[in-house]
Amino acid sequence: EKFDFTSEVNVDCLVCHDTTGTYRKLAGFSGHPIYKDMEFPPKSGKIVKAVDLKRVAQNVGKTSRHTCGACHFYGGGGDGVKHGDIDSSLRNPGRYLDIHMDKDGLNFTCSTCHQTWGHNVPGSRYTPTAMDKKGARIRGKSDADNLVTCEGCHGNKPHPVKHAKLNDHTRKLACQTCHIPLFARGNVATKMLWDWSTAGNLDKDGKPYVVKDSAGRVSYDTKKGDFKYQNHVIPEYIWFNGEVNYTLLGDKLDPDKVVQINRFEGSPTDGKSKIWPVKIFHGKQPYDKISKSLLIPHTFGPDDSAFWSNFNWAKSLEFGMRHANLPYSGEYSFVSTEMSWPITHMVSPKEDALECSQCHSAASRLHKVAGIYMPGRDSHGWLDILGGGAALLALLGVVGHGTLRYFGNRKGGK
């Protein structure tokens, strides 16, 4: 079933079209603004002023990197936490960070690529296009072919004649594989690990506490557990055909294995897959030891079952599952999980794209990718012998031909 994630039922119009930024800032978790002054957090004594609707109404405009990023840069609870290739550094990036969004260059906004028709925004991690065989075409048409792909603008043979060999790679490699060699490279670290199993520890006075790393980032929070971050991250590489499957509530899991919250499908032989770069987000989450399925914690609220109030996993999980009308045995533990995110933003200029040796070598970036023979990375006994023999024969032929020419010229000269 297709779901319209941009429906006016889910997103207030001014969240995207208020160019002042005040409306979005006050919208909070609900996605709706504050219409009157209120105390927040409750009993804090801090008063949050209501949004000035007259000022907002006088500043309605087109979307921008700033308006889109107000939500998408901070997905997952913080700047750059979730995606790795989308963070606040893209608000006004330079050429090194993104060749398309370069503020002094092409200066693309998000809607330049995600060009909408009737508020239907193309491009989604839920239904991505892994292989686009149709090549360059007119953008923004009101048809189902309005895909957000590199090929939609650049075609399937984007390299000039002098680099024509590179066009052979486009049959198996996504453009992003070579042209996004690193993500989280705008001085905003992305979260690579979130371990809920360590949440709930209290200090010597029985109070929740926060620990920060040397860069000032929260590395431990009593409410959420341990975090790890990285800058300038080398992606993982996988075969991907655009199909994504998810682990759902009630699905059986093996606690001795890493649970894939989502799974990118693909293979070297299905004719629909390319090698894509991805971010792998690692975690630890609660699961039911009897039913062997993931659990829903109740984290926030005024009641005494909210984990962020009492740091009691048993109460939090019991309340969360009961509220969702799902069975719960009362026995819980934590299981290792991972979630994959496609890397498709932060496109480097061509001079920063991957070099041949970064894949065609013993230390290949694609060392985990099976199903292809890659010179420099792979070896095959007989094939190597035949290849070496052919090269030697060619060398002998060149030397022999040159020698005959040399002596033939000397003889003719006499």
C-alpha cells in the first residue's frame, strides 16, 4: 500500500513554507505550533512565546535547504544522527561537501532533485530506485516516471569519451559508490551506535547523568544509553535492487545473531541490482525472551511507567506492550541490531571521486562484495597464469619486432 508521507494531514503547510523559521522551531514533537505562551518544560519556570502568525503569514515562500533541513537534518533525535549524509552542514555547503548544493556554485535546493507534483515528493528510503535504465529525461512531469536518480539527469553514460571505460562501471556500480567516497564529512559527526542496554544507570547520588566525549558530544545518557559517533566515514557496500524488507513487531528473531531492522535485497545475478554505499547503524534493543520478538518501551510521560521518569525497564516495557495491545511475557533482555541507510547526498566533485586503486587492489573497498571478478582485488590461479603468459608473449613480440626493425634498418643503411 502506498502511503503519502507528505500529506497535509501529517505535515502543517507552514512547517515547510515559513521562511522565518519560527513556526517550525515552535512546532516541537507534535508538528504543530504553539498558539499561546506556555511554560515548557512543565514546572520549569521557562515561558515559550507563542508563534507570531502575522509575521509568518507575511513570510510564506518556497522551500529551501533550510526549511527541509529543519526536520531532515535532525532525524533520529539530533544533528546528523540518522542518515549520515544529511545534516546541518548542508544548509550552506561548499563545493567539497556537495557539488550540487554548493552555495557558490549550482546552489541546488532539496526540491531541485526532489521535484514535486501536487505535493507528492519523489525519492524515499522506503521505496528507493536502485537501478534506473531509462537515462536522462524531463524533470517535474506529472507521471510515475519522475524518479530522483543520478541517471535521471546525467544519463547512463555520464563520462566523456576520454574516460569512456568508466561508463562500463555504471552497469554494476551506483553513481554514489564512486562519487560519495565518505559521508558525515561536514564536521557534523553521525551516530554509528546506540546501545539501549546500558540506559538507566544513575550516579552516586541516585540521579541520572550525562557523559560527553572530547568533542562535546553526548557519549552516555542515563535516558538513552551509550552512543558512538564518527566523522568522514567510509561506507559499507552491498548489492541493492531497491527492495527493502523490515523486521516487524511479532517477527521471530534469533538473539544469538544480529537482528536486521531493515534488509536491503539484491544480488549480482538478478539483473536489477547495483553496488551501493550504505551506512550501517548498530544498536542494542529490548526483546521478549519467551516470544523472541522486539519490544516497545514506554519512554516519556507523566506516569510512573515512563522509563525517563523511573528508569525501570520492566514497567516501561509492560506499559508499552499493553498500550500497543501486544502480548508480553514479562521477561526481557537486549539483542544486537543494525539498520541500513542508503548514502546518496554529499556528492563529491569529480576530483575527489574514488580512484581506481581504491577498489582494484588487495585492500579494496569492495572486499566484502561477492559475485564479481575484480582485477587487482581478486585472483584465480589458471586465469592469472594465462593472463601473465599473454602479457609476457605480448612483451616478447614487441621486443622481437623492435629488434628486427632495428637490425633491418642498419642493414638497409649499409
